[in-house]
Amino acid sequence: MIERQQVHSNSPGWVVSVALPSPSLHDNSADADRLLRALKRELGVDQVQADLILLRRLPQVLRDAEYRVRCVLFRDGVCGRLVHVAAADEALAGLAIDLGTTRVVMRLVDLEDRRVLAERAFDNPQIEIGPDVLARIHYADQPGGRERLQALIVAGINREVANLCGSVHMTPDHIFLISVAGNTAMSHLLAGLPTRWMIREPYIPAVNRFGLIPAAQLGLAVNPLARLFLFPSVGSYFGGDLIAGILFTGLHRQSETALLVDVGTNAEVVLGNREWLMACAGAAGPALEGGVTRMGTTAAPGVIDRVRIDPDSKAIDIHTIDDLPPRGICGSGVIDLAAQLYLSGMIDIRGKFQPAVCGERWVEINGMAHVIIVPAEASANGQPLGISQADMDSLIRSKAAMYTILETLTGSMGIALDELKTFFVAGTFGSFIDPRSAITIGMLPDLPLTAFRSMGNTSLGGASLVLQSREAVMDIDAIRDGITYMELNVNQDFMNRFSAAKFIPHTDPGRFPSVPAPGRRISR
Amino acid sequence: MIERQQVHSNSPGWVVSVALPSPSLHDNSADADRLLRALKRELGVDQVQADLILLRRLPQVLRDAEYRVRCVLFRDGVCGRLVHVAAADEALAGLAIDLGTTRVVMRLVDLEDRRVLAERAFDNPQIEIGPDVLARIHYADQPGGRERLQALIVAGINREVANLCGSVHMTPDHIFLISVAGNTAMSHLLAGLPTRWMIREPYIPAVNRFGLIPAAQLGLAVNPLARLFLFPSVGSYFGGDLIAGILFTGLHRQSETALLVDVGTNAEVVLGNREWLMACAGAAGPALEGGVTRMGTTAAPGVIDRVRIDPDSKAIDIHTIDDLPPRGICGSGVIDLAAQLYLSGMIDIRGKFQPAVCGERWVEINGMAHVIIVPAEASANGQPLGISQADMDSLIRSKAAMYTILETLTGSMGIALDELKTFFVAGTFGSFIDPRSAITIGMLPDLPLTAFRSMGNTSLGGASLVLQSREAVMDIDAIRDGITYMELNVNQDFMNRFSAAKFIPHTDPGRFPSVPAPGRRISR
């Protein structure tokens, strides 16, 4: 993360100080033309566009500042954009947004020194309409639905922007650039674009390249001159959040082939280097439906995120977020749990509970086998906390789907999974996963632990980079255009690989030499 | 005029029919990207921008039309602009505006077959603030002044657009492109840009290249998607109206050097060919103040526009517009009158009335000599219609200023005035001037009459061309950037030439071989 930021820190940012020669009888070009000419040179473009409202103020601003001004610039494809000409001591901020289906994370960045000023996360208010993308797309198709969804997310952003700015003694009026990375549907719903055709064959979005949008046109309560950059998408199933992720990891600049997995609501995978990028997403047809998607639950205080089981006593040692009494288990906790259940022999290679080993932790509720992790007396709500066989089966399908996708993608390029030297793990959920546990259950390939690079919220990271580095923005189109999107062909071959991956760690344990046989003590 | 339109009629226009391949699983690029890709090819640009409001409708429009649509395009510098995607039978119109200080002329054009649909002229409503540019610039500097001037012209255009459209059974909603040619001040006041610095040294405008402005942003009541193209200016004294004029005459495409004179409120002159363009305007300092500018009064019904004087009887034969009883004399009438007075010996070579020749037409009113053209009993208002010695002196200064400007401009390029093969006369006033009379008084050089080409309203012509021809729009920046603007240096040399030109036709009659000595019958 630090490394990537260093790569781009040499690139100039979007605030440029310009000292123009004063007009004279020998150089009496117009105020706007004089300034835009200098900015064309600065950006290396043939044209710089500016809003009329800005041009109306420009002559006075230039004279007040004696022709020495700071300009907020951006780039819209082949054109430059002059967003604002600042007064002497005016604070110039940018807003990076990771527009998640469930959670929205915003980061306020100083456009001049490029420091992060503050960060804030909140639930996507569209959840009140529907928890997932599909529900919202259906709702958007009803009369007024699209407008309502757009209004909800905009109101949410506006509310939180005010709080975010307040926390650093700024006002939203200081925000001149906004950069948003979201999946294709969330990006459409923010822009008020129709999503109807994304879920109908041949599944195409209205727009893949959104360009630079006047923030005011979306109803965003920031500076009226502000422009919003919405990361482009590759298609309905490969959105701007992933392009932001690639940008942030720098995958597209590396000579060595690396892999990036974003484990969010979906599993999205990119393989590549500076020569090529190959991607696929987890929407792999009915066979995998609900597969990867059901693994993660939101991490929050009191949620179990780490599990250890003593292989001898089978005692379960849990850790909860903020060390509060346990009230649930999040995705990374489930993966830890599965790995530990397997290593302790409490589940077999098919993920089935072994009542003999589980002992009194094994109970049957409504005819469904469960393993109790936290007894009623130790939990937050006085109810026992457990995992059902159905949950475990679902996890097995999920991890098998993930592994099969990885195997298929690398295989398509003639690369073996164990050849990979770098494996970027992205996403809030992904960043909490213990790679050791993920390897143990056969979800991630058996690489040296040093190969795994937890990148945190790469979507937010990429969105922030856009505000910090001109070079980063230049990379985006190249990334988008360079991606070959592989539709997962759920054929017999794929299903065979999927079936083989439904064992822990795999039908072929030779692929996971580091994973000990169940019951043996783990050497780490 | 016909010739120029033919040059451009081979150039494609702004309405393009596109038949897109339907999306399929093999080509599932987004709706917008699919369309914009085709339009990039069509326009030969790297980028085509489109409004978000348009993109929101696009998927449905494309499907309703089965992917065969007509698009209204335009160009904004290096970028293309998709303005509208039309339904099957929708009328697509453009509006060309000659935005004069005094008079505004508008023309409605069919964007598809490029026919002129209707035309309409009205007084610039800003006249209520001030009759001339200077008065309005001063007013614009008062609090709220700029906004009021902008509102006045916009309200005027909106009112007349509704009438214009109504006359051809259209609504303003069918207008998608607007092209405006005006002088620099009028262009600024339409766009709501400050004009304050145009009249203060070093006399620079806020903007010379206005770019493509959303018409709605100016308050224009046309289609909400419409874009307005405002002709760029060279500087405060050389505006978009003249660039439109050059475009319309095609001066910039000719191999042969030609001259264009726009005799409007000011005298603006362009000399050049396809290699170079040299321009100067009549704002030639205090020596010429009120010079060229006072010649023309508005032509209207009942106004004298033609005068003949019998060299023997000195009988004055007048023609009025619409053959109504005379109530004034317009610019072309004054030039005719001066030429005839000179040829009949009623004025001398200095323009002074000769009482002995004038006879009873010579009268003194309040101590000022006058020549009566129409006696009281023959005029519209029962008052005699005459011309004073002061008016005549002013005309002499005006014509001398014009000739000196022409001489100075051609001289600066080492060209003699009589070498010119083509002399374009532009402007409503200019188009009514009888070149023979203008030569007689020494206002225009003594070229064969066939060299003079009366071009009518070239500003409106150029503005219309922009709506009709893509090629024309491509020429505009080249014209603007190619113009060398010559500041008239009113030095001793200029004043000597000016003094020599204050005789009829000139101190050196050898320059006007076709002009007979006074009193002789004219052989035409």
C-alpha cells in the first residue's frame, strides 16, 4: 500500500500554481485564453475546457491575484478540464468514494499536499429498497424507482460529506473533485442511469465510460463547480471498483504476472501484468449461485473474526472485534473456523461435521446438525452461537467456486497457480482473511504466505489515487481497455474442477503440501 | 453567396444516421460506448462527449429505434459532442443568430436537409440600456447590470424564437444547435461575461474562445439538450461576426488575395488569402472618432436609399424604401447623395456646398449651411429634408478614414489597392452601397465594378454555415488563429494619408481615373 503510493507520489497532482504574464498592449490575448494556454502546456493536451460560471468570475479573480493563481484541474479523456481557479488561502479538497452495495466509504483528501484528511463509512441507504444489486435493479425499473434510488444515495453522501468536512473544520464547498469507484450497478444508480438491461441478455450496461460529470447535476452538495469522476466499467459484471483495485495495486505496471482477488459480495479476479490483464467475476451461472456471495457477513463490534481450536482438547478460542461479547461471526471468522474444524478433525474432507469428534458441541436443531461455537451463557444475546451443516456446505461450495475460478483463469493463460509470486487480496473482507486458513480449506492456492499481499479497500485506494496523481488517471483507460474479460463457461470441464475443489483442501492434496492432515498439530 | 454555399454543400452536416449492430453475447459493450464508438469514427475524433440526461434516455431510445438512430452532433475543439439522439420523425432544427449591437437577425435552418426554414429580425433589446457598445459596457459594470443585459437579450431571443418557430409550425423544442456570431462585446453580454476590461488598457476581453455552451445555461428556451456555439473573437475590436464573415466569403480559402470590408457600426477590414489574413478595425483613435461610425442610419420604409442629380438642371431624383413619402436618408443614400452633389458641382472637392450652383436648395438654418433634398411639401412629416455642412464634413472624414484604413492595410503588405481582384462588401449597410458612388467620393478604391461583391449579412451567413457544414466549423479556429490583427498606428504618416483622402475623390485624382471631373456627365 505504502509502496504503491510512493510510485505515484512523483506524479504531479491536480492543483497547479500558475503565474501568468500580465496582459499588455503587446500580449493582449483574453484572460481565459491566456490561462487555458498555460494549462494546456501544463497538462500536455490540445484543449482545456472550463465552465461558463468559472469564466464569468475569471477576469476579477486573475486581477485580484495579480495573475498568480492556483488552479484545480482534471482530465476528461483527451481534454483537460479547468475546474476552479482558487483564491489565495482557499482550502482545496477532493472526495474519494468507495461506493459499495452494502457499505460506502468516503475519504477526504487535500488536493494540494495530497494528505488524507478524514475518512467515514456508512451503510448504503439504498439498502432500505433492497439488500442486493438485483433487488435494486428491479426496483429501479418501476416508475420513479430509479429517481428514488439516486436520491437515496445522493442524500446519504451529502449527509456524510457534511459530517466528514465538519470533522476537519471544512465545508463541503471546499470539495472540487470527487472520485467514485463502484460496481457497474451502483455507478449507474448514482448517475441515475437505467440498469434494466444489465440483467437481461446480453446483459449490457447503459454506459461503461461515464466521463466527468458536474457534481451539481447529480444533486451533490459540494462546490457548484465540482466535477465527479466515475470509474469506468468493463461490463455489467466488472465494474469501476475493480479497475480502481487494479490501479491501486499497480498490477498493470508490474513485469511479473500477479493475481488480484477482490472478495466482496462477489469474487472478482484479475490476472496479469503490464502486458496483459485477464479478468473474471464470480457470477458463474446457477451452479455457483449464492456461492461466494454468502460467505461474508459485515464485520462489526462483537463479531468473531478469529478462531483457534486446540487439536487435542478441541477447545475453541475465539477473538471478537473490540473484544466485546460474541454476537455473530464474520467471513474471515468463518474461514478460520472451517480451517480449524478441519485441522482438529471436527469436519471431514467433505466439510461434514464429525459428531464423534465434536462431542457435545454437536447438536441437532430442527433436524439440522450444528456445531456450537459459543455457548448461550458466553454470547452477547444469551443464545448459543453456532454454525449449521448447511452453512458449512455453503462455505465449501463458495471456497470451491473461488478455487475453481482461480484455477480456470490461470489455466486459460497456461499458468499454474503455484507459479504466482504475488497474490493481492483486496476488499474489506479479504483484508481480514488469514491466508493460512484460506489455504487450509483450499480456497486460496498453497503459496508461501509472503506471496499474499493484503491491500485493504483497494476500491477506495484507487479512488483516492485519482485525486492524488495525474499519472494514475492516465492509467485508467489503459487498464479498462486492456482487460480481457473471460466469461466463465460453466461446462463439464468447469464442473469437474469444481467438484474436485469441493474437498478440503482438494481432491488432490498434493496441490496443498503445506496443509497437514487433520488432527496433526499445525507447524507455522 | 451561392458559390460559397456550394463549396460547403459537399461537406457532411451535423445530423448523422447510424445503424448500430444489436448487442449480443459476442459484442456486449455498453449502449453509450457502442454509439459513441461509431460517432468517433464518423467525426474522426478521439472522443465524443454526451450529456448525462441524454445517456439516461439512451438505452430505451436505442431499443425503440432498433439501433437505427439519427444523431445530432457538433464539435467542441478536439472533442466531438453528441447533442441528441432523435426519434424517427422528429424535426431537427438549428438557429443561426447574427447578434448585432443594433439589430439581431435569426435564421432557422433544417439541420438535416440544411434548408433555410425562416428568418426574422428584431432590434437588440439592450438598446433600452444604451444605443452603443460603450454605454452597455458601462452599464454592465454596475451592480446587476451584466445580469440585466444578459436577461434582456435572452428574453428577446426567446420571444422571437417562439415566433420564428411558430411561422413554420415548429416549437423551440426542435432546436438543438444554435450558432451565434456577434462582436466581442455582444458575445460577452449574451454569455454573461464581464466586459469591464475591454475598454481599459490593454483592452482585453474575458474570453476569446467561448467553446460550446449548454443553451439552457444561458436561459435560452430551446431544447434542454441544445448546445450553443459562439463564434470566437480575435480581441476586443475584432469579434466573431467578422470571423463569421470571413468564413462565409471564403476569403481564407482563396489563392488570390482579396479584401473584405464590413461597413457596420464600425469599419472592419480583412485582407488575405488562404496563406495569410491581415485585419484591422476602424477604432483608429481620437483622430477618427465618430468617423466611420456616423455614416449609416437604419434603413427603413420611407428612407431615401438612392439619389440622382441631373448635372444640368440639378434636379434631385430620390428613391425611398417601399416607395413611401421620404422621412430620412440612410447610409447608402448619403453616399449616393454626396457622389451626385460632387458630380453636379454642388459641392467642391473638399465637400463644401457651392451656393452658386445649389441655387435655392442652399439655405442657412441657425447659421449652418444646408442643402435641401426634399422640400417640406414632399416629405412625410411636412418638414424639409436636407443635409447640413456638418453632416457632409463628417461624411468626408468617414470616407477618408475608410480609404486610409484600406490604404494602410494593403500598403502594410506591399499591395496596391488597384491590384485587388475581389473586394467583398459585407454588412446590411454595405450591401446597399452603390460601389460606383462610393468610388466617386473616394471611399472605396477605383476598381472595376465587377470586383465588388456584395455579400449581404455575412455574419448571419457564417453563423448559418456552421449549422450546415462540418467543414465550416473546422475552418473557424484556423481563421481565428491565422488572423494578424493590425493596430492602426495613428502617426504622422497615417494622418498625412488621412488628410490626402479628405478630398473628393482624393488629393491625387490619378488614383480614381474612372471618376469624372465635376459638372461633366457621368458615363456609366
